[in-house]
Amino acid sequence: MRPLRPISTGVASLLLCTVLLAAQAVQDAKLAIAGDVSTPLALSTSDLDAMPRQTVEVTEQDGTKTIYEGVALQDVLKKAGIAFGKELRGKALSGYVLAEAKDGYQVAFSLGELDPDLGGERAIVADMRNGKPLFEYQGPFRLEIPGDKEGARSVRMLEKLEVVKLRK
């Protein structure tokens, strides 16, 4: 085994700058909630930190368990003015949420399936994985659906939630 060599001051400075820039990018990241909402939002990580937090456990394809932490998707949508419960009836049930990732990946969820009184689909906007911030290729935000058998509707690098109401 070869002994470890100390790194030069220049390399150490470069590594430190890279880490600081990555941390700043996560801190400056915004999740847009737009479309047919009464209050369009651009939520930062600190905005999500101030909201009620939840954790979910997900079984990965290899059988390992992963704990995601974040904010209930319903709470994020309520903050933007989307009504659930008794107010989500009739025409309002034709609405959906389009979750969009930085790389263009999109998944749609009906408002009815997300309503706790109707479909009750549990979903969180996660910013932590196993107690640590999400890796760059997963975050800074990830939509996680713990009840799904497959992870295809989990949206990594989540950037936007667009609410569409087909019948107004």
C-alpha cells in the first residue's frame, strides 16, 4: 500500500472553494410553485426548513432502506393556495400537479389522489436523505412517493410544481 501524500495548498483551496460553491448553490436553490395557484411561490431550502417536517422510509431496488426528510407535498400546495378536503369537489377535481425536474423529467399527479380525504397519496418534497442534504444529482429537492412499488414517480432534481386546473 502506498503512503498518502499531503495535498498542496492550491489543491486544498480549490477543493474548499468547490465545497463552498456547492453549499451556496443548495442554499440559493428555489422550488417554483406556479400555474393555477392563488399564491405563486419560489421556496428556498430555508423556507422548507420553517415548515412542518416529515420523514418517509423507502425500500430501494437493492433492498436497502433509505430515509427521506422534507415537507408534505400537500403542505407546499396549500401554501400556494390549493384547497383540499371539502373544498376539493366538482370542477376542482379535474386539476393536476405537474412535477418537473431540472433535466426535463415530468410526472403528473391528480389533485384528488393527493387529497388526504380522497386518494390520500403520501408525497414529500425531500431535501434530506439519511440525515444529510441530497447529493447534487438528486437534489437539492426530490419528490418522494413512499407508497409506490417502483420509484418512477419520484422526481429527483425537482425544480417546479405546476398546478393545472382543466375546468375553472
